Amino acid sequence: MHPLDSRFLVLYQQKREEIISRLREFSQIREEADDIRLFEELAFCTLTPQARPLEAQKTLEHLKKTGLLWSGSPEEIAFHLHRVRFRHTKALSLVTNRKRCFEEGWSLRERLESMGEVFLMRRWLVHTMRGIGWKEASHFLRNTGFGLELAILDRHVLRVVSERCGVRIPSSLTEKRYQEFESLLRQWAHALGISVAEMDFLIFYEKTGILFK
């Protein structure tokens, strides 16, 4: 057994109930969320690249409280993105995606459900939503209960998979390379009797000391 296997199995026993509780929350979101709730989660994932998740969540709550998430211009929103990096780019992404979700006559929830297959959902998000790459699309689909078997390949997860599986971290994550690393993580997690979503949580917890979304 690889040293990482035993380490994560011990950690899983310690955090299993908390993780399962959080995953139940995600499944409930899929059952109950309307387009507004789904867009809020998409906005959170738009804010997360190279930002701490807790700071991204605080920023999102501020934008909701002030009404800027729903009516602010890119310039107005950017002024309030002090907690995250690339504020001008992310502000433009938020406004662009808001228009696509609410001003073009279609429902985000209906679009996702019509595709049925989660990998099609992810590809559609990447090619439709501004500022949403493979990691962010996977994060959104996991957090909304659509993709609990998708991996959120941030730098922490990539490093652990690289160490465990003896592969080099690619300089960029194309769809093909993302799926290759995701497959490695899935095989490893399933060999330990753990789901991909649970494994993501474990790696994030080991590196940060918190369980968040």
C-alpha cells in the first residue's frame, strides 16, 4: 500500500460524517435549486480561481447583499472585489454570465437537465460561460449535485495525484489532460472505497484544515 493510501484512509474515517453531510447538501441543491440559486453557485465558482474559497464566498455574499450581483456593471462589481484576484476580469465574467443566464430566454437548470450526461454539461459550461474552465465547471457541477464523480483539479489535488500515481503535472490542462488526471484520481479513490467527491474534500482538508464547498 502506498503511504498516501493509509494516510487518506485514516483521514477519511475521521472526517467521513462531515463530508457525507456536505454532499447531502449538494444533492439537495440539485433537487430544489432554481436558476437564481444555480447562478449564485456559478458566480462563486467564477470568483474562486487563485482565491481562497472562504474569501470568494464572503465576496459573493457582499455582492448579493448590495444587489450588485444582479444589477451591477462590470466596473461597479470590480470595485468591490477586494478579496479576490483579477477583479476586473472576474467582474466582466459575472456580468456576461448573468446576461446569458437571465436575458437570453433560457433556463440554466433546464439546459443542464436536458443534456442528461454530466460530461456534456461540463463541456457546455466551459464553452458557454465566461471565466469557467474545466476546474470551475467541475466545481459548479459538484456543488450543485450534478457531478459528484467529477474531480476539482486544483493545484493541491494535482500535486497529490502526481505523487500517488507517479505522473508529471502538465503545464496546462486541456480537456484531454483534465480527464486523464480525473481518471487517475477516480481509480485511486475507488480502490480505497471512496468517491471522487469525498477524495476531493479529503485532499482539500489535508492541505487547508477546513471542509468547505
